[in-house]
Amino acid sequence: MPVSKRIKALLGFSRAPDGDVHVSGLRLYDGLKDNPNFPKPPVDLEVLKAALHEFGALMAESIHRDRRVIAQKNKQRDKVTSMITEIGHYVEAVAQEDLAVFLSSGLDPGPTTPTSSEPIPLPVPKILNIEQGYTGELHVYITPLGRKALYYELRCTVIDDMGMPGDSTLIRLTNARAGTTVKGLTPGVTYAFQVRAFGKAGFTAWSDSATRMCI
């Protein structure tokens, strides 16, 4: 009989862009705030929030390529990743083998360890269609991959007037059977959407982008 494995968090940040680290921290804060599954995190969540705020400010300031600011930003990044890692190990210990509890933390699980054979990677899902909803809303439809996909992530990125990508938002989806309504968008702004799926072999690659202006 296969032996169950405790769920491990995806905590490798050494090569991750600053923006990904920042988003991971914000998702962790949002996931754990008032979450009854995780009543005693090892790092005060308001301390994490303040560290993320400072990190975000230094990221914005570092675009001017001031060496002193970049050094401060890198030091703050190390502080933030240390907090995320410490909290991540706490989440692993509490969640054990319960994926629903683990996902409520806002962390991403790492690939599972196979007991007999290597898990088969999932195909990359696609953005099937984007439709206008109410003002400031878009409905996004993605490829359903069945039960082998444990969940999906939808990335929504602002595209500026020069066609360059700006801020991104990640939305976690538990299934792809129905369209996802993305709310709070700005009328007249174009958005690019990508999707990826998570299965037993880990994340798929991101899909090709699909864009639409919101009205």
C-alpha cells in the first residue's frame, strides 16, 4: 500500500523575480489572515504585511537603478523570503495531507513524490474565450483538464498603451467547468490572460496570452 506524503510548499525563491516573491507574500498574508486552520503562525502576520509593504516600495524605487536602493531592496527581499519560508514550514506541519487546508493558506504546493511510477505531466491548458460582462468585468473560459488538475491559476496582466505588460494579478481556480468572472477591471484598459494547471507532477507551463479590452 502506498505511503501518504505530507504536502510540501513550493518555497524556492532564489531565482524568482522580485514581483513573484512579493505576490507570494501577499497571497500568504491574505490566505492566513483570519484563517481558523492556521491560528498560530510563527511570524506575526502584521509584521509580514509591513515587510511586504516596504519591499514593494523599494521595488518601485529601484527602477531608477540607484545602487543604495537596490542593496536595500535585496536585503528586504531576503527578510521577506525568510518569513515566507518559516511560515511555509508551519503550513506544511498543520496541513499534513489535507490539500484543501493547505491551499487555503495561499501557498503553492510542490510536486508530489511518486510511490511507484513518475506522474504524467498535464497538458498546458488554454484560454478558450474572453467575453465582456458588466462594466469592469470580463468572463474568461479555460480548457478543463479533468480530475488530474488539482487547481488552476489565471494570471491577469494590464497592457499599457505601448503594448507593454504592467501589474499582474493571480486568481486561483478550483475547476474549469464554468467561466471565471474577473471583476474590478478598468474600462478602456486592455488585459492579457494566461492560465496554468497544477497536478501531481507540478505546474504546467503558462499558456499563450489572450487579450481583450474591458468596457
